[in-house]
Amino acid sequence: MNELAKFCKSFKKDFTPKIKDSSKPVRFWSEKDILNGKIVDAFVIILRTRGCSWALRSGCSMCGYFNDSMWEKISETDLLKQFDTAMENYSDEKFIKIFTSGSFLDDKEISPNVREKIFKRLILNSEKLSVESRPEYITKEKMLKIKNIFLLK
């Protein structure tokens, strides 16, 4: 590990997550965004996951998103509870954004099974979906699986 990574990791050596309830999302809300050239309401969900793989290894010197993470594996059941809790406040916004303070496409954060269940539920009403992911998790195989889910719509 290089010196900068060691330095970044040293910031977190005594870190303990603030929130211990893995069944509750970090936050969710509605905001304005643009869809097809028009201003629309968008629904934003931040799921609480184990955390960004990069942050768990060493982390960025500027990122504080690790504060919203559990730093331990979260069950599929709890991840789906988080999603369900957020969706109780969903008001038919056509644009939905999902964040994890990490990578939605990282199988260690969000399993393919949970991703599929979330996507299948969201395609029923939304016109646009945006997810947060580090580029190394965006693979041709995953994009084809996601495309196939959306073709079922």
C-alpha cells in the first residue's frame, strides 16, 4: 500500500458507524431534475450498505461517504427493507436515482438478486433510472442483465 493510501486509512482506524440499524436507508427525498428536456420531480434513495470497496481498502482523502456505511455485510432482507421503506414515500416520480455511498453494481454491496428485485419494481413506473457505481463494476455482462430486465417492461 502506498503512503497516501496508508495516510487515508489512518483517518478511519478508529471509525465506528454512527447508525447501527441496517434495515433503514440513509435517506430519501424528492428533488427537481431534467428528463427529456423538461423539469420533473426525481426520487432519490440512498441505501445503507457495507460501504465502498475503495473506502474499505484505504479510501479517498476527500470523501466522507463512509460515514453512512455499516462497514459490515448487510443481509438481502435488510437491503430490501431499506428499499421498501423509501418506496413508501415514492410519489410516482418518473426519474429515480439510487445511491449507496459506494457502488450499486458492486456485488459485495448489492447482490445481483437484490439489484434485480429493485430494478423489476422500479421499471413499472419510472422512465429513467440512475445508479451510482465505480467504473470497474460496470461490465458488459451486468449491463446485458439490466437491459434484459428493462426489456420486460
